[in-house]
Amino acid sequence: MMTRWMMIGAVMLLATSPIAAKPKPWKDNYGTERSASIPTKVRKFVVDAQACAHFSGEEGYDAERAAFLAKMIKKTCTNIEDRREKLLTKYHGNAQVEAIIAEVWEPFA
């Protein structure tokens, strides 16, 4: 049987564990601080979409640069439109998520 002190200790342990940690504000690729309430998959999409737009606009002025850009475009742009659609469906009605997705999608429109 758990005593009151054991229960308090268990609650305190849970409250300080990484599982119970509250999300923190984060910064996108341009250093813009973003809300802590943005879900992890949306954060990843934002960072990838920004990188995809950036690398897609770069010039491969030599073979090494062209190979690097191809690698980064493959890494960040693959399935980006599909990911966008899935996130918009999943978070339909979440104005904050819809707004950040629209913002980072603007270069692709």
C-alpha cells in the first residue's frame, strides 16, 4: 500500500521527468522564435520547408556544390507537399498551426 509520502514522491518524480516536461518556445531556420504550442511534427515541417525553399533557390556553380544541393533538396523537399496536406488535415481548425504552415508555404505558391 502506498503511503501519502510515497504518492507525493511519485507525483514529484513524474512532474520533473522529461516525459512531463512542458514544450518550450523554439526558433526556426531564420531565428524567428515560435510558440511552444506548435506540435513537433509541424516544427519539423516548418524547418524542412524553409530549408527546401532555400536550397531550391541556390545555384550549383560547381560539381561539389551541385551534389550538396541535390542532397539537401532530397533531404528536405521529399514529400513536402504530402506532409503539408497531412498536417493541414490533422490540425484542421487549429488557426496557429494553419497560419505557420501557410507562412512557410508561401515561397512554394
